[in-house]
Amino acid sequence: MRLRSVIVAGVLLVGCTRLPRAPVTGDPDPCVVYPLLQVSLRQGETRTPVSLPYVSKDAARSADFTFELTFPDSVAGRPAYLNLSVDDRAEAVVNGTPLGAVEDIGELYLGPCDVRVPFRIALHCSAYAEPARLRGLWIIVRAPKVHALSQVEEEFRRLLQLSSQRWEDWEWSPSPEPLAAWKPVTLPSTWHGREESRWFRTRFPWPASVNGFPTHDDSLWLRLAVNDSAVVYVDGQLLASFRRQGNVVLGRQWEGERQIVVEVIGRRNRGGLQGAWITSSLLASQRPLLDSLSQLVQQLSLLIKEHPDSPREWEATVSGALAEIQQVLAAEPRDHSALSAAINRSRARLRQLEPLLRRYPPHVCGPYLQNVQPHQITVMWETAVPCRGWVWYRAESEKRWKKVRERLPRTLHEVILQRLSPDTRFWYCVQSGEAISPIFSFRTAPAGRKPFRLAVWGDSRSDPRMHETVVRQMCRHRPDLAVHVGDVVGHGANRQEWPQMHLLPARWLMTQVPTYVAIGNHEYGGFGYGNRVPPFEEYFSHPGNEYYFSFDYSGCHFIVLDSNVPAEDGVPLGRKQFAWLRGDLDSEASRKADWRFVFLHHPPYSEAWDWGGYYDGEPLLRDKLVPLLEEHGVSFVFSGHTHDYERGCTSGERGPCFIITGGGGAELDNLRYRDWPEIELQEFAYHFCLLDVDSSRIRFQAIRHDGTILDEFVMNKSP
């Protein structure tokens, strides 16, 4: 790894007969998940069963659904949630009572599970520019303690928005001309089509308060979120221009009204004014304190969730910290100095529990397995606070435990276990401070040739619940090895997305199956293509270059590429990577392999994309990479980027077989643009691929998130 040192087995190796007696950490969200795969589409008095994900017909921008559920006795009284993934908004009604609304992805609290009365739920889904879609629907039943702590965390997150108040009174027009027709509009307001820009305006009188706090000694600014860029005028004077998000300083209190006009300039046939907020500078000055407070609450909440038998006093202390601030917010009028004092009292309460974080450091994610070889494997995990970590392990046939201890405290832990026996099952767990994880298992790679099962999936970003659904279906098939073809996060520079969107949803797989990732374009978000992506280097432990590399497993050769590197003089992947690839394909390991697999994010051929515009794959990859792979007898080329499933090969042919497996959880694409002769099958579906590999044949299956078979065939090795 580039960014930190690692500990290797053999250094600080200790033999023990048993594991230490220590608190065992549990799953921080030990919930029962009920995925709903079918609902009723309501059209007038007609109810038609439909499967999820569902896209409204004839590009309709709204759709209504109903379903009914009855909880089993085993969850009676436990808190239940409705988890939704929609385009773009869903309003829920339960037993005739409005429950709330979700935009894109979110949860609504249903209440305690009543096993006597069925829950009758109606959903109205609406989209702003594209057809309405209900992508996924889950019922989540949580432990009471987890529910209570999650409510406290949510309240602290809302406090972070205390400095800003939505500004809703807007009009829009296609033109700023004096005689143009201006129409009232509700934000977010988006468009899809050939319009290059739209104009929005509002009359702005100085508000007496922001979220109940007086503004007479305050200064304000207007925060705008747009797609893709904006130019802002106040009383006809150009004041600001920006992309995506920007602030317009309004200054101190004035008399009368000001007119604010915003020109929003779209990109790729779409645009919009996503939101507008008035921000108080006095309240914003409290934001750093609230940030640190919220972070501490999240750490303590995670600690308590991981230790379900923890004393009630821990939970009461966290809840009491919230009550200190809520008392101030309940007063009228609200007072800035009282808020500052309440934040300090809240912090003092939480400090009583801070020593527990050092004693029992909570796990942010992991443990998970990386870079398996016949004689070694890498174990990684992350803790919320720095600590020294241990890995305990033993062969399945042995009773004696061994451990490796890190030299220095850290939050991202990486331990390489060496001198292991090949093709052997090991038990392992990790220890952080005085807390120890549950026991998991792994199997080292075979030293020779042996049949194995490979899983491949991709484009899982942005919807953790759907990603988890795909992964849990994958786990039922017990793969030996797994490769992700990229886009594990929505924006690489947003560090919290790496555990939230990938490592946590995939934990069911990654605790016991070694995984690899071909870096996607979204991982480069905020860093720029071809530059280093520190979180990618930190969270994954790949061999060699890490961005592009090869490895061998059970007589097969695996090549993972970085297709985001800019082309140089017509050479895809950059000259250095392309030369490396040519050399690797000519290597003895590649030439002697039974099968050769290539993984990269961008596809050479693609038949589909979304409403944003035409896409048919990568021309340079088709022109330069495909002939090279054909020349060297590559068997399979896996990619993603397009959010669907596509396959182009015929059973019995030598290959390569081109597979797009972009249905790992991200919003599916919806339009087919091209009919390539090289592509034989295309479907918009959440799925993963499963390969049963031996030296003479490969049995391939593409499996949907509900367990049904999307595609299957057999490839026999050429003589």
C-alpha cells in the first residue's frame, strides 16, 4: 500500500491456546430485512401485480402502488421502517394516514410492529423529468435500542442544518425579457430537453428570523444548488457565478425588498434549480461545534449498537446530550447565547463516555479480505478512533490460535497473514482495543488447479440497500473469489461513501470472500482522471500497481485495468498501462493459464444508456484493446459503466465473451441506443454474474437480485 505501512505475519507472532475473554462486537444494525419484490400498480379501480424495479409505461411521470403486509409474531412490538428507492419522489400513506415522503432514497418510520393488524400502504411516485420509477422497496425491523439511537443521530444531523432555512417563493421563465411570462415553481425544479437555460426569480424581503433565531444583528447569504451552473443577479447587478453550488452574500439587514434573478445553465440536455437556502452567519459560526458534537454522537452510538448488552446509562447519556439542545430550541424566541451554552453542556455530558471509545473502538467497517494467495491473505478493517489492532487466526484442523499485532495505533488497519497452507480453511477474528469481532473464515488459494466459483458485479454506488440485496443473493451461492468492475461510490472525494456505499453493504460477502475492484469513473470524482485516489489506495489492498494489476488463481490469469486513464496519441489506457498489458498477456503466467479474464470499468461495446444522451461504448477500446485481447485468447472481458446486463458471445467459441455487469445497485439505465452485432442479449436488471470454473469448461450464470436466472451458458476450452 502507498499511504501507510502494514504488519506482516511473522512479526510479533504469538501462539495462544484460546482467544482472550473480551466483549464481542455485534452488527451495528442487527435488523430483519423483508425485500418486497412485487406490489400492485393502481390505475383507477384496477390493481395489477408488477415486479420491482418498475418503470412507468409511456414515459408517465407518476405511478400509484399499493401493498399489504402482516408482521410475524417473532417481531411483535419492534420498530419497523419503510425503505424506498424511487425516481424522484414517493409519498406514503399507511392505513389511510399520511406517513411522509422520500426523495430518491430514504426511510420512513412505520411504528411498532403490530402482528394483529395488517399494514395497508399506498405509494404515489412522481418524477420531475423522466418516467416515474419504483426501484426497490424494503421493510426493515430493527432492535429497539438501535431505533432509539438512530433517532438521536438523526436529530443531531438535523441540527447541522440549523443555520439554513429553505427559501421557497420562486418563479421561472424561459426568458428574462420584461414581457416574458413568469410562472410559480416548487423546488427542486428540473428540466430535460434541448433548453440550454432557464431563469428563476424571487422577491426577497429581509427575514425577521432564521429557524426561529432573530436576524437583526446578523448577516445572511443565499445558498443555491443547481445543475449545472448559474449566474446570479441582485436588483439587476451581477453578483456571482458558480457550478453546482454557490453562496451569494446578502450582507446585513436592509429595508424593503430585493429582486434576485438566477440564470441556470444546463448540461447534457438537463438542468435545474435544486434548492435555495438562507443562511445565518451567527448560526453558521456554531456549525464547527455541532459538527464535532454530531461526530462524537455517531461514534458513541456505533459503540453502543455494537455492544447490545451495554449499560443503559450509556444510551441515557447520549440522549441527555440531545435534550440539552432541544430545551433551547423549544423556547420562544430562540437565543444565540443560550444555544452556545447548551452545546457546551451537551459536549460535557458526552465527554463522560469518551474513554469508552479508546477502550472499545467501534468498527466503521470490516473486517474484510483482500489479495488472497496460496500462502497469504490480507485482512483489513476500520475503526472510528485510532487503536492498535490484532488479527487472531487458526487453521480449521488446529486448536491453537495465533495472533499478529500492529505496531502503531491507526484507524485503517491492514494485516498480511503469511506462511499459510494453500487451499486451507482458516478461522479468524480481529481485536480492536479490548473488543473482539465475531469469528469469520477464509480459504487460501489453491497451489495448483482446482475448480472454483467466481462472482463478478459492478456499479453498486448510490443505493446501499439495493447493493446489499444483490450481495446477499450472491452470498447464497458461496463464491470463492469476487471482482467488482467499478463505481463502488458516487463521488470518490466524499470519504464517508467508501464504507457506506461499498464496504458495509458488501460486508456479508467481504468478511469471508477475497474481493478485488477495477476502479470506476466515480471513484475519481474530486480527484481527476489519471491522478491518485487516496481513499481507493487506503481501503483496498491490491497487488502491484493497485490501479492496474494481474494475479493468478487456480490455474487462471486475472487482469484488472484502469480504463479511466486518458488516452495518449490514440493509445487507450495510456501508453504505460497499455505497454504493461501487452507484456502481461505475453507473460508465462498468462500463456500457461487455462483461462484469462479481463476486468475494466468502461465497455468496448454498449447498447444502452440513460436519458442523458447517446452512448455505445468506447471507440478506442474497440479499435485497439479488443484486437489485442482476441490475439491473446482472452476468455472473458467484464465491464460496467452502463447500468444493465449485456452479453456478447456464443457457447463453445474461443472468446472473448464481452459481459457488462452494471446492475449491482445503482439506478438502472432505461434506453437502448444501439444494436451491436457483438452483443446478443441486453436487459435492464439488478444482477451479478457467477462462474463455475474448471480447467476445461466454464458454466456462466447471470442472476437477478431476486434469485431468478437472467442468462446462462457453458464455454468449453478450445483444443
